[in-house]
Amino acid sequence: MAAPFHIGFPLFANLTPLDLIGPHEILSRLPNTQCHLLAHNLEPVPSSTGISLVPTLRYDQAAQMDLICVPGGPGHLAAMQDKVLLDFLRRQEPGCRYVTSVCTGALVLAAAGLLRGYRATTHWMSLDRLAPFGAVPVTDRVAIDRNRITGGGVTAGIDFALAVAAELHGDVLARTIQLQVQYAPAPPFQDGDPTLAHADILAAAQGAAGRYVQMMAETDRHALAAMGS
């Protein structure tokens, strides 16, 4: 029997749970696959919504992963400055078949220097943050560039994971999993993308994020300085 395919999800405080749980639900259904929740220690990690996630491996226990998937969320700001996490990602990258992220997890990969020269996507509010780190921002819901696969904001993690499943095992299995989880989105409103959202809705979302946007800019400056940019 072939060796299991190992997928590692780094955890950090205040991550967005759906960034992790959506992809985990899909990818854990792949044959001969083991999913690992990685962190500094094995203490529960609080998410941005209060749900706690329990790591299964410490970074210093983890062997080489076949795929790394970094989630996003408000906690990505601290994660971008977490030397242990960034060093772990850099060590893992050469042996990974795929280096991936969902939402603002892309900025954590970027802060580790792992998106230079790659097309990548992230949450729409953070898309313009990628270029200073050397990435090529695209508005695709899922961006695939060689062995880098990145997903847009939050709910895009499910689309992302189905794309990964298709890359690994072909369309038939990916479509079968899509049916198993009854993923047939039919939202009650059509405001889920800035290009579709009503102007008042877009303005409200941007206004609510004012302080967060400032914090992101400050964090990016520190991360770029740490990279020697």
C-alpha cells in the first residue's frame, strides 16, 4: 500500500474556523489521506468565533507534509510575525507537493517568502497586499500556479479544497465528494463578491473594517521589514 498523503493545517489564535473546517471536511475524505492540525503546543487554540481547535501535532513533532494549507482570519496578523510558524513553513516547502492557503492565510505564506513570483488570491480586502511581497494578485476564487494553490475569502475554502481534490485524484472523485457534502450553494443574496455587491453593502463592509485595514497595513510593514524588503 502506498504511504499516506499527509496534509498539515497550521493553527493560530483567532483564525477563522471556516477557513480550516471547510477544506478539512473535503480533504479528509480523500483516500489514504491523513490530516494534521499543527501548532506550537497541544493546547486548544481559540478561533475568532470562540470555537476552540485542538492540535494533533506540535511543529517540532511534524514530519514532512505532502501538502500544507494555511487558513486565515484576524489572527493572521500575529501569524505573519510568528517566527516559529514562518520557519516551519520554510522548512516544509521544499518537500511539499503543494503549498496552499485559504483567505488571508496567503499573507502568512507571503510573509514566509513563499509566494514570490506566484499568482495568488486571498480575501478581497487583502488582495492588494500580496504584490509588495512579490506575489501576482489575481481575483480568481481559486488560483493555481504550479504547486501553489490559494483560495479567496472564507467560503472559497470549499471551492479551493474541491480543486485540490481534483488535482490529486481527478474530477470524478472531486465531484463525488461535492455531492456527498451537498455543496450546491444558492445564497439568498448576491452580495458575496465586491464586484456584485450593492454599493451601500460594499461601503458598509469597508467602513466596518476601517481599523482592521490599518492594522493590516502596519503588520505588512513589519513583515516586509523582517524580510529585508
